[in-house]
Amino acid sequence: MTNIFQHFPEAALKAEAETFETLLSQPNVRIERIISTGQASPEGFWYCQPQGEWVVVLQGSAGLRFENESEVHVMQAGDFINIPAQARHRVEWTDANGPTVWLAVHYGLVDD
């Protein structure tokens, strides 16, 4: 057993980089912990994934935007959203005052 709020990777502890850790991987599903420390998607970059992704912010906050929407979804601890496969989206900002801890469930995965 481990705790989602403990044992952060060194890069996250030093706020050097956003980190992605697979917690569970099974056919067609992957659960990961993402730790952001003020990062955002690069200017002009959009994620467009072949699988769906359900994400919840467990700690901190973030701004998530979909390409087809002008509004930024401000996410606080406890907020979750489903990102359908092929939905172009980006992270506009994450909390710079402390780590933002996400739990992401990727589903409908094609073989890696």
C-alpha cells in the first residue's frame, strides 16, 4: 500500500518538471498520478489522445481548456472531468504555490 500524497519523485519535489507515474496498468485501462508544479502546456500545443481520459484534481488547482471552447475549466480539489478520445485539450496553468496532484484514468487504450 502507498499514499497518493507521499513519495513524490525528485523532479516534482524540486518543481523541476511535471511527473507522470503509472499506478495501475491493465488491458484497456491505465491509472496514473500526475504531479504538476506550475507547469502548463507549451504555447500552441494541444493534446489529442486516441483514448479517453477521466481526470480528477486531488490537490491544488489547474486550468483546462478544450480547443472547441473559449472558456477555461478552473479545476479545484475534488473537481473531475471526462476528456473524450480525440478531444483536443491543453493545460493552461497549474498552481504555482504548491503541487497539483491529479489522478488520471486512461480508458479504451489501444495496445501500447
